Amino acid sequence: MKLSIRLIMLFSLIASLGVFASCSEEPAAPQIAETGFGPTVQEPSNAPTVRSFMRAYGENMNATLEAEGAEYRLGTVEWLLAEGTGNTAGIFVFFNDRGNKQMSSHWVPFDPRRGGSDLITYIVDITDGMTASGLTTAQTTDAIDRAMRTWNEVECSPRFIYQELPMAGEDLGVVQFLNGLGGSPNWYADITHAGWLPAGILPSQVIGVTYTFIWTIDGVPTDIDNNGKTDTAFREIYYNDLFNWQINGAVDVETIALHESGHGLSQAHFGSAFITASNNKLHFNPRALMNSAYSGINQQVSESDLAGHCSIWASWPNN
């Protein structure tokens, strides 16, 4: 029961053995998934409910964008869940993600559609930064900034992440706007940390979520650099205020911001975690920021995280 105690400490809503956080990527619209860019997904047992919610959310947003003649669509959604994947031959498998550690969409350097820049910019929404657990906007913003600096200081890539100044009084978020939850029809950075959504907006299993919007022509995803990946337009990250958010404890803001920012920087989740029934020991292969499970405070880039990041960004201009 040691594992159960650990997990109860990690999640305010979790109270049983075998509960863990898992992350999945799901194409938001069938026509986008059919382009061949979509990944194969191994989903936890409660994913169909969340998947249905995210797909309906995505389809509604894309229908609105199509009606407006927008040149972008929601491409994929990555969400952090609170349940494992099942039992296999006496081993409880929490997650088992394989692949090249890269998402199916990526930024194009010097893309004229995003101003021709070789920088990746981010901004933090300071109107939705307070949490129900008592954290202030200053605390959550500082934690997110630390997470972004961590990725920017990885030596294999250039210092290419640029912080846009917070916008006082401006509620950011295209996803929020498209769903009548405030937000804005415009985005002001490549990656927007759009804040904490009130409990009840996202499914109760979802801790955090990253939305990837991709460039399209007549609704068809583009790949102008011919790298086999759809071209990222912008990404938005949201956090679920249902959970017990803390600084350096419980559901740790910086740890989860690091994970979601990894998705924001095109890194996929990877690795496996399981518990053996005979000795009740938890094993990771490897334990890393980009595991698709939250296993407590982890504010360092591991060798595996470094390999994934470098495989994406080492060839970025000015490296």
C-alpha cells in the first residue's frame, strides 16, 4: 500500500492503488487525422470518455474556424490524466509510450505566417493565474517562467525562447474564446500559458492540456518545409483548477508546466512505468519530465528529455 499512500499525497482527488497521471495525444478532427500525420495512441482505460470530450471540443472549434475562413485549425490535443492503463501478467502498467519522442506537428523556422522569425515566443496569462488552492498569480507565473527557462538553457539548442511581456487585463486564449469562456480571438505568442480553468470546464480526470493549432489551406494541413510534419501555428496550455496546485508540493506547478511546455516545444511523451505485484515496487524506464505520468516533483531535464529535445531542436537555425 506504499504506492497508494504516495499517490494520495500527489493528487487531491485520488484515493486508490493504481491511479496515476497519463498523457495522450489525439487528433481533434477526423479530416486532420486522415492526412497521415496522426500518431498511434496507447490510451489509459478512462481515455475514451476524455477522448470523446476532447474530440467534440475540437470538432466544434474547427467548425467555427472553418465558418470564419480561418487559415488554421486545431490539430492535436495532449492531456494529463489521472488513471493507469491496466494489468499485464502480474505487472500494473501505468504507461508505455514508444516512438521518436517527437510530436506530429512542428514549427517552421522563418515561417512567414508567423513573422519570419527563428525565435519561439511565449506569454503567460496573468488574468487567470490564481488557483483555488491559494496560489497567487505571481507564484504561478514565476513557476511557469522557471519551466520555460529550463528548456531554453538546454545546451544542444540555441537560446531561442523569447518571453513576451504579460498583458495586464487581457484574458488570453483562443480555445477559451471559441468556447465562450472569455479569452481572445488573437494570439500574441507561439506558446500561450493561458491559465487555470475553473473546476468543471475540463473533465475531472484532466490535470493539464496542450492544444496545438496548425496552419491549413482550405482546411488541409500544410507542410511547407516537407519534413513530414504539419506546420504548427501556435499552442495553448491550460491547467485544471480542480486539483490541489502547489509550489514544490502536491500537484507541482513547475513540474507540470515543464511537461506541458515540452509539448509546447514539440516533444512527445515517452518511457514506461509499472509496479510488480510480487514486491509492490514502482519502476520507471526511464523516469523523465516527458513521461506520460506525473510521479511527483521533477524540475530537472533528464538525459532522456535532453535526447528528445535535441532531436528536435539541434538543427534549428543559429544553433
